[in-house]
Amino acid sequence: MKLLVTGGAGFIGSAVVRLAVARGHEVVNLDALTYAACEANVAPVAGSNLYSFEKADIRDRAALDRIFATHRPDAVMHLAAESHVDLAGIVAVIACLRCAPSWGGSGRVPA
């Protein structure tokens, strides 16, 4: 299974990335590398052929379209977060959901 993990360089996301790679899954780590991220968190899997990294902000629809088209994930784990959730965080989640049609999802966002 190919997983796309948003926030994969954060505390929780990196633990998921390391475990998924250890269990034989392909992982695409999508992270903006803001203050909440630490690249050292994924250093143990960075050299694996099962791991790839994409530096992008999940609010950037064009970047998301490119990443989804390039990697065509089977599943997405949205773990990107900082110490607070504001309107920008909600907008980012909606942007991820709207990319779903490009990889087989419905793209419908509940009202």
C-alpha cells in the first residue's frame, strides 16, 4: 500500500512514517517543514526505497495536484498540525479532500 502522510516530519507523523516503512509500505511524506517539523525524525527511513519526501504546504492546491498525480497514493493520513488549529488548518484539510478526484476519491466536502 502506498500511503501519503501529511505532517510526516512532525512528532506523530514521523512515528507513523517510520512504522509504515518498517512494515513494508511505500510512504510519501508531505510536509511544509515549519517550526513543528524535524527532518531528523525521519532520518532512519530517509534512505529507504519505500520512502519519498515532498516539501509542500497542504494549502497549495497546485502542489497537492502535482503530488497526488505523481505518487497516486492508496490512502492519505492527514497528520499535519501545529500547536493550534485555526481557519488556515481547516482550509488545508478541505484542500486535501478536494484533491481526492485526481486519485479516485469523490472530492465531495461536507457542508
